[in-house]
Amino acid sequence: MHPALKLLTGLAATVVLARGASLLQGQLMMAELGQAAAAAMQAQGVVDGSISFRQPSGLVARVARLSGTADDATRAAVIGQVKRHPGIADATWSPR
């Protein structure tokens, strides 16, 4: 087998394995971090909140995208509490 073909085959296999692992670990990470964000929303009285850890590209990120009916003070309190959780890099509130 030609060395360049071996290199391309190895690269393709690495990409496929990394993407698969990312999808699996991403689902587990989203579940764990989502529980923490949901607890913060419930503690502040947000009953219709939703949480997403997906980027617009569809990939998983450690940024909590929150939404729901809440005033500015409640939103700030939830975001502050969520951002303090280990594993969550940032949090933003989006209108519905």
C-alpha cells in the first residue's frame, strides 16, 4: 500500500472515531450540565425554561443557551448561578 494512502486511511479513521466519540460524550455532557442549569432555573422560579448546549452549527458546546419567561433580574440570577457550575463555560439568555 502506498504511504500516502495509508496516511489518508488513518486520517479518515481518526476523524470518524473522534466524531463518534464526540457525539456520544456530547450527549452525556449535555445531560449532566442540563440538570445543573434546570436546577438553577427552578430555584429562581422559571417554570417554562428551556436549555440547549448546541451551537448554531449543531455541535455541542459548554455554553448554556437558556430561554423562558423571566424578568431581567431573574435572568441575571439564573445566568450567574449556571456560570458558576463546573463544566459550563458561559451562559446566555435568548428570547423565545
